[in-house]
Amino acid sequence: MTTPRAARLALALTLVAALAACSAEEPAVWQPAGTPPVPAPADSAAPSSAPPAEEITLAFAGDVHFTGRTLPLLKNPDTAFGPYAEQLRAADFAMVNLETAVTDRGTPQPKEFHFRAPTTAYAAIQAAGIDLVSIANNHTLDYGQVGLLDTLDSAKTAGMPIVGAGHNTTEAYAPHLVTVKGVRLAVIGLSQVHELKEQWKPTATRPGIAMAFDRKLSVAAVKAARAQADVVIAFMHWGTEGQGCPNGDQKSIAKALSDAGADLIIGTHAHVLLADGFLGGAYVHYGLGNFLWYSTSKSTDTGLLTVTIKDGKVKTRQFTPGVVANNGQPKPVTGAALKAVQGRLDQAARCTGLAKNPAA
């Protein structure tokens, strides 16, 4: 599996062009005044209509950070993620939400909760077989611009691919590109959390996280990714904390991203498990809950989602339920505990508004 930075830069430039053209009413805020237009890269042609036939396996889990009771897990990064690491490593591509700034500097922002982690967090993530983290969430800027820039710099130093934030708007909305067994994946990271959204959104000259509230930029990002990928994934941070049903904002942006060409829309943030299904041809999982978590929360329910992709579409999906243990690690459950988690998932499935199967 390769993740060339040159390909990421090329798609970022394609995104500039796509966003500049998406509206004649509002100019795109991608370059400082006076900067000449960036030409589209030569290799930005749309992929063939027939995606590679190879079957690949993708694994997704929820919110992760290393603070409080989970910080000691970094004493042995190889075992930090516990038993789920075996399934994560077995997937061809695995992804989680990194719910923290990775910094020891910065100023706490005017909000209730503040999370930060040392750079050894990346070693634990990589040891678990996780290939990409989204940092489009409501904690990446807990320690301000300094903390965000440290997070970006330390990820680059560690060789840890990230998505959903950047030094400016272009970087923040640029997809992560990777080819897995000949299948081209593009992943977008977006946050739909209201807290400090205006202060934390990126501009042409300010670092920030990609915000789903900007519908125009979010849709354009998916469309630009669609032009260069066989499979497009939108990894969302959204929902109402403690609520197992998707809210109106989630359903609305899911429809917009599906219409723009997203094949999978995967969510985190609510601290409880939500359910999944199909929105037209797109597979949607509204919420994966906490995964590796520092303290008590709305729920201890967790799990790992495994999806197989064939011919560019979701062929099968499997959710392996678990609980967040007393040390913060996620652990699969059996017996009565499994039945209890599954019962809550069945209840959540009643309010998704999603279909059991993709549209024909």
C-alpha cells in the first residue's frame, strides 16, 4: 500500500479548480490575492467507469485519544489498542477518529473539555494497523492554532497520514489518496460540531479543520475526490451527544454527500452507537461511538465496523460489538453482554431512515 504525498498535493490542486468553478456568485477563498490560478494537474482525468474488480476490506472505528486512564497505555504502544488490533491489522485499510491535539504547548480554548496527547500516540495507532486518522473534530484545536500546527507537524514526522485539517482551506478539505490492491480510495474528513466552528474553520491563510457546515466546500471536496478515485469515503464527526438517532443536520449532509458521489459515509462523535444502512447507492453508518476512551461517557458500547468493497461498492459489512473496559481499551463482548449491545443497536436501527440494501 502506498500513500504518495505528491498524489495528495495533486488532488488538492484539483480541488482548488473544482471549488473555484462551483459557484459564479462566491469566489473560492483558496489563494492569497494576486496569486495566479493553479492549473489542473495533468493526471486529474476521471477514472474509468469500471473500477478494479479486486475485493478489499476496510475497517472503521470511533473516537480515540490518550489522556486520563488511556495515557498509561502508551507505555507499551504495541498493545495500546487491545484485542481489536488484530482485526484492524487484518484489514487492507483501517481508520479511526483521533479526538485530540497532539501537543504539549498551546493555550486552552474557551470550552469545557480539553484533550491532548504525546507524540507516542502515533506509534500506538500505527502498531494497531491503523492507516489513517481523521482530525476533523471538536478537539483538534483544544490548544489553539499552536496545538493544531504541532499536531500536523508531529504527524508528518511520524509518517502518520491524517485528513480533515490543514494549514489552510485547501489542505483541510483535500482528500487523502491511497491505492489498495489496485483500488483507488479517496477519504474526506469533515466536522459538523457547532462548538467554536467559526473560530476553528480554515481560511486561505489560517489553519483549521474542514467543516461540513460549509455545504459548498464539502460537496466540492467529494466531487473532486470522485474524479480521481474508485471509492470515495466521507468520514464525519457529527450528531447529538448521547442520542442514538441521527439528527436533521446529519441526514441532510449525508444526502448531499451521497448525491455528490460519496460511496461510504462513516460517523463518530455522539459517544453512543448509532446504526447503518443505505442512502441510495451510498452506505452510511451514522455513529461508531467511543473506541479508546479516557473516562466514563454516555455509553460503554463500542465496536469495529468491517466493510468489503467489490467493484467500487459495499458488498458486505460486519459490526463486531464491544465495550470500553475500565482501562479505556475497547474489547469485544460475548454472551449476555453481546446480546445487550446488539439490542441497543437494533433499537437505533429503527430511526435511521436508511434502507437495508442499496438502491438498484
